[in-house]
Amino acid sequence: MITALLIGLPLLAGLLALFVKGEGAKKVALGAALLELVLSFAVLYLFKKDPQNEQLFINTPWIQHFGIHFHLQLSGIGLCLVLLTTVLTPLIIISSYSREIKNPSLFYSLVLFMQMALVGVFLAHDGFLFYIFWELALIPIWFICLMWGESKNNSKITFKFFIYTLFGSLFMLAGLIYLYYHSPERNWSWENLQAGGMSLPEAKQGLVFWAMFLAFAVKMPVFPFHTWQPDTYTSSPTTGTMLLSGIMLKMGTFGLLFWLMPMVPLGIAKWGSTAIGLSVVGIVYASCMAIVQKDLKRLIAYSSIAHIGLIAAGILAFNAQGLQGAVMQMLAHGINVVGLFLIVDIISRQTGTREIAKLGGIRNVNPRFAMLYLIVLLGAVALPLTNGFVGEFLLISGVYKFNAWMSAFAGLTIILGAVYMLRSYQGVMLGETNNVTASFGALKTNETIVLFVVAALIIGLGVYPKPLMDLIGPDVQELLNSVKPAVTP
């Protein structure tokens, strides 16, 4: 039953925030987000004590005629992403405290509604319910990007984002419906859909694979379904970009790992190498695009495509290292990218520009900011003893076990990532101050809090990742044990 509270709390708080005027809305949002964080750690405690605890799931009939249940259930992988959502949401809200936001009641209610939908995606154990939460997550972020966006072409950019994701989602729905009609008991439970998928011949599993993979590839995004992402990330308000990059794109990687792979293992065996090839092409392409970017925010947007490409390749390689590395990197990427986009926002608001060539020498006027920026950057380039290293090492090992040549190209994400991230740091923080950066002031309290927490997470998870690895391990092994026999001759 406690899992229902994880959904209900942000929903009720979001409704309350709608009726609270002015600055009170952000206090309601932060209070609810912190309470949700405490609740998620209580869930973690119960799960570690007994994963089969009855309080950790709810399963009640919803639309009985079609076999649809309101079924929420925790897995180790899902719990990791719930924790990512509940940790990052209060940080994202705190980071917005120093900004003047038009219509804060609506803004913060939308943030809470999105948190509700995201948590629902990671908890849903019914295919139809998963689809409902998947679509619900799109609505609030679309309004946030549309109404508080920073581009003159905001309507056009957000419309493209909406169409891409909605179009992909319809293919996923078609795939789920096909699995439902071929399932033994004609209901939408995860286990029943898996049984239906595994009973299909290879050709039909391949069709379902591409239908569902398209939705997940758009959401992540994977090349060549990425074209909505750079413009959307760049034009969105910082809060929206953080939600999109830090949490929402993990819906795609989670769907690939938890919903697609167990359902159509023969489809993965036949078409997985093609999908890995697209992911690896995306890694190289996005990294090269990041190198030539002049706008710092757009550079980070392209870097996100490269990192997610490696995660997708690791999942599709389908071995223990790749799967564990994918989950660890989902968490690391979410933390790092939220820190990076906050850093870009601070620089932009204090200097009035995001153009790297116009900046420089900020370290001379604010060394603390330079130190925090460097820690976040080192996590992003996967320096050993940072959170980014654990996942990327496992991912490259997993892809290597699948194909050495693909691993060689996938590994370029580390080399090219170091090139564009360190060059951008040099251009922004080092050298002499100029007329643009000479007046760069101290960080606001809320910005300092968020960056210190992000830095602590980067170092903490890099030095001691064992608790998360222990949480992920049983799920990964169970997934391998259940699917491997289906693809082994």
C-alpha cells in the first residue's frame, strides 16, 4: 500500500499547489518533494528487509472487462529509479528558488504532477497502466516547456517534441496490445504479457521489438530519433531541462530494460545488434556535434545523447555487466546532468550569455564555483572514484563481451567526452576575466546547496557503489535466467 502513497502524495500536493498563491506554491512543492524523499527511503528499508512485503505492492481490478489492474510493484531496478526521481525532484525545486517564475502555482503543480507520473512509470506492473503513466508524464513537461520556454520558436520546438514522443508512444501501445491478444490469460500483467511475447515466433517478436523500441528510442533518444532533443533541451526553462534529462529520458532506458527485453527475447536476439549499431553511431555523432558547439547548454544536450547511446548499447548487449552498468549509469547520468544544467543556468544568468567564446576567467572571481563545476565535470567524463566511472566501465565491458569492434567505438564516448567537457571548462572557467565575467558574483544559497549535494553524490557513489549494486544484482540475474533459455539453441 505504501507504493500507492508514492503516487498519491505528489498528486495531492500538486492539486494543493494549484490553489496556493505566490511564493507559497514553491514551499508546498518543496515540502511535498522532501516528504516523498523520506517515503522513498522508508520503501527502500522495507524492500531490503523483505522484497515480498505486502506493503510494497497493490493489485486491484480497474477495468475488469479488459483484464486491466491497478498494479504497482517494486523491483530493485524500479526502486533505484524511484530513488533517483525522489532525490532529484527536491534538488530541482530548490534550484528554482532564486528565479522569478510567472504563475508559480501552475508551474510547481506541473512539476509535482510530473513526479507522480514518473514514479508511476517505474512502479507499474500492468502494461496498460504503464502506458497511462507514460503518457501522463508527457503532459506536464510539455506545458512547462511551452509556457516557460526561453526561445522565440518555443511553440514550434515543443510541438515537435510532443509529436515525436506521442507518435512513438502509439507504436508502443500497438506492441502491448499485440502481446495482450497473444497472452494466455488475456490480462495486462507483466508476467502474462511476457508469457504471450515469449510464445511468439521470431518474426512476430521482431515486429513487436521494433514497435516498442521506437517509443523507447524516441524518449531516450537514440540516433536517428534524436532530432527533437537538442532544440527542446536548449529552449526549455532550466527546471524543464533538468526534468527531461535527469529523469524523463530514463523512462526510455527503463522501458527497454524492464518491458521490452523480457517480452521478446527472440526479437532482441535477431535485431539487438542493429539497435546497438544505431546506439553506437549516436555516441560518435553526438560526441562530434558536442565538440563543435558554441552554446554551452546545447553542448551538454548533445553529450546527453552520447551517454544514453552507451546505456542503450549496454542493455542490448544483454549480459550481467551491460545490464548492471546501464542501471548505474542511469543514476549517474541523472545526477551529473542536473548539476551541469544548473551550472549553465548560473553562468547564463550572471553573465547574460551561454556562448563559450565570450566567457573565461570565472575561476579567478569565484573559485568555489570553479571547484564544484570541476567535480560535476569529472563525474560526467567518468573519472575513477566518481559515479560516472562505475557505470561506464561496466557498460564498455558488457558491449565488449558482445562485440569488440562495437566496444571500441562505444568507448569513444569517454575520450570524446573528455575533449568537449574539458575544452568547455577551459573556455568558461580558465584564462583571464573579461568584461562579461569580471562581475561574476557569489552563488546564491539555494544554488550552493544543490551543487554541494550533487558533488557529494558524485563522489559518494563513485567511492562506494556497493549498496546500489547489491540492489540491482538480483533483478539482473533473474532477468538473465528467465530470458537466456529462450534464446539459447
